[in-house]
Amino acid sequence: MTFFIYRFSNSEESTIGVLLDLLFMLLSACCGIYYTVHSDRIATRTVGIDQLTNWDLLFGILFILLCIEAARRTIGFGIITIALIFIIYALFGHHLTGIWHHHEMTKIEVLDQLAFSFNGLWGSPIAVAASFVFVFVLFGSFLHYSGASQFFFDLSIAIAGRTKGGAAKIAILASAFFGMISGSPTANVVTTGAFTIPMAKKTGYSSRFAAAVEACASTGGSLLPPIMGSSAFLMAAVTGISYNSIAIAAVLPGILFYFSLFLMVHMEAIRTNLPVVATKNIPDIKKVLKLGWYHFIPLIVLVTLLLKGTSPSRTGIYAIIVIIIISMFTKKDKFSIQKIIAAASHGAKSAIPISTACASAGLVIAGIMTTGLAGKLNSIILNITAGYLLPTLLVVMIMCIILGMGMPVAAAYILTAMLAAPTLINLGISEMSAHLFIVYFSIISAITPPVAVAAFAAAGIARENPTRVGFEAIRIGAASLIIPFGFIFHPPLLMDGTVTEIVYAVFITMISLFALNSGIIGYMNGMLKVSDRILLIVSSGLIISANIFINIFGIFLLLFVFFFQKKASLLLDGLNQERKSL
């Protein structure tokens, strides 16, 4: 399917390109047939002991090359460059000295690990893509074709349209609703951004700010349950923690992300005195709910079945069936045979980039597992940070962002999880917190320059410079970067604690986000001086720390700036009124 849809050449008149596509399709089919026919033997053989046949060698090499080319066509050179580096390291790393040295492996042993073991192409990433991710991508496609996307967009306008800076808030809500389903930041931008970015520009936001808000909001959708993109399923496969537990733990961080984004947009709207959306363009919320309330039913079924412990793949299938059944009772959104085929086709096409990314991630995992690189990197990180928690978290955050440049979330997560998660766990962080920390920053890498894929997609719609949009997106989303540190220092944010502990953790994080957003945007009760902004940013870090006394000191610092700035604002207003009277 990849070689049929993602062509070698954009020109249909290219004879060589068409012939290569046909050849790659034929070879892919041959590999599929070979692995299927010999599946029992391959699955039960002992890797490294049972010899590979000549046909195994031929189809193994061929399959690896096809997977690399498929990833190049769908994702780009980023992930295949990393995969090739790890393969080369596995082949020639024994020539290196010191910590980077590993035991010598023959080329056939490396091929065995890459193409015939559960460490390589057939490892957990592709297993998750085939069993869980595909079903939920298909669910998202059917929900979109049912008219749910338009309903959620109309609902967002009805809820936020009448507020200050409503156009950007509409983008946030619409992207949150759609992102919960799609799980792909870029796909979310393309779908909702086509409506929200022009609307935000019309109400006074700059092209850069409108595109950046959409990029941030679309990226956050992958943090929200119930689907959370493919990374949550991969996390379940890697850690053995149930998907239900991961989804429940991710609820508060996801909500806090959007709380932070709402704060930033609201402050910007007040600071620049932007108008609200024209009333004639805002639908009545009661009318919107009356016309499309039934679109909530599949999501309710999905969440209910997951909480009851039904497997994610079966839950996804049941939810798709519910969508089709409900549509039979509507006039506008009824599913015909043609519409079902179209939705299924769209879902299958959407799953291609995820599948190729997971296959490439499998090649990287083989390089890590066979060379013992994960343990070596663990030692390197701990030596750099001297075993202190905060510096280690910062190093892992940077790793996530670098490895996530231009790559799908699934690939970015699996790479960093294999390399860095053991380091965090060795420092006493729970497995849930460590992996969610990596999931969070793997997702956020979609808006971090220089390769901010979600920001670049939004820039195309806004007709703005992609790099400028990328830096604006990270400015808007900067406050949300503190949330993962929040649930590391305050585990109750992941629903791990008493009600009192959870409430306190949420309160502390919200206050910290308020301080950081105010410091970044430069507005609280009025315009802030540089010194005030620095104090607010410092107070934000103090408030989110693990020590309650430091929390209190940070809050006092925030209150000092708040009341001092409010007093200065009132004094300024009084002077202005006196001038007017004179």
C-alpha cells in the first residue's frame, strides 16, 4: 500500500518511477507470502542457534530494505538515518574502544536479530501498530465520516465564541476534541486548522500567533485520553502497564495542558484588546447539542468498555459498530456501503505512516538490544548529571525533543523509552511517571524547532514563515513544558494518591502555570516589567518543586508581584483619569 500511494516520483509520466513502484509492490507481496508460509518455523526457531536458510537471508535483507524505503517515502530521512546508524553500530561497534565497545557479531547474526527476532521488525512497535493502533485510527476515520468533526467544531464555536479572544479558544477546543480521536498532531492541524486559522486571523490575531495556537492545540490532543495516539499503546506494550491505567493517569496532565494554553490565549487577547467573534457567526449551543448530541455515544461506549477492562482492539471495533448503527437513525450522516468503504479506505491510508515508523523503530530496538547500548547510555547520563534528578530530567527532555524532530510520536517515544527510561527508574521514579514523562515530551517535539512538524503544517495554512511559527508555538506552549516535571515531583497528578493529595497537586500546578504564563506573555493585571517577568518565571519553578516550604515561598513571590503590579496598575489608572479631568 505504501508503494502504491506514496510514489517514487510525483510525475505520473516518469516511466522509471512507475516501474520501481510496481517492482517494490511485487517484492513486498513476495516477502509477505514468504513470511506467512514460514511463519510457524520462524516464530518457534531459536534466534542465534537455528541456522537461517539461503531463502531466509534473501527475503530478510529484502524486507529490511523495503521497510527502510517505505519509511523514507512516508516520514523522511530522519528516522531511517537513526535506524541506519544503529545497524552500522551493531555491525562495526566492536572496533570501538571504551564504553562504546560491544561484542563482535557476524552480518548474519545482525540480520537474524533485525528480520527474524522479536527485537527487530517483528517487535512490540509493529505488534502494537497492527493490533491496537490500526483499530483506533480506523475508529477515528469512521467518527470523522459520521459528521462528528463538524459537530465538535460547531460545539467549540458555541462554547468559546463569545469570550475574549474567542477565535483562538475555538481552535483550542476544536483541536482538543478532534485530537482525542485522531492522535496525530499533523493530521489534527490539517483538519481543524483549515477553519480555525483563517477565523483567528479575521478577529485580529497575527498569522504567526494563529498558526502557533493551532499547532499547540493540535499537539495537545495526543495527550488526552481516551486514545492519546499510538504512544499510549506502545507504552502499555513496553511497560506491561494496562492501557486503562495509562489513560486514567494521563487525564489531569492533558487537562492542565489545555488550561495552560487557554490562559496564554486569554492573556494575549486582553493584552492586545482583541475583539470577540461576530455574534452572527456563533451558533446556539442548545441547537448544536440538539442536532449532534448522539456523536458523544461512541466516545461514551469507548470509555466505558475500556474502564470495564475490555481489550483496546475489541473496544475499538465495538465503537465503530456503534457509530454505524447510530448513523442509521439519522438523515444526514447515514452510512451507506460506499461511505463505509470510504471510511475504511481513509483509515487504512492513515495507518501507513504509523506502521512504517513502528517498523523503523523496530530496527533501532534491535540495534539497542543486541549491543547493550541502553545500559551504557544509562551510565553516561548518570555520569553527566551526577545522579541528580532535575539535571537528569532535563537531559532526558532534550533527548526526547532531539529524537522527535520530524518523526512520528510513536517512533520518538520508543527510541527514548529504550534509551532513557531505565535511567529515570533507577533514580526512584515510578515506571508510570518515567514513561509518561517521555511520552509527553515525545509529543511536544511536534512544536519544538528546528523541525516542528505540527507548526510547519499550520504555517502552510496561515501562509507564514514556518520557522517563525515554530518559535511562536514553543513560546505559547512553553508553560506546558513544566507539567511533566509537575507529575514527577507530585505523583498524585497521575491519580496516584488520596483525594487531598490530588487536589493539592492540581492546585500547585495550576498556580505554577499561571505564574509562568504571565511571565512569558508579559501581562497580569497590566503590562509587566522585565524584572517582574523574571520573578514570575522563578516563582513558577519554586511552586512546582517537590518541597512544600519552597512551594510556599514561590507562592509568596507570586503574590508579591501580583499585588505590587495591581497597585501600580491602579495608580496608573488614577493618573490617567486625573489627566483626562484636567
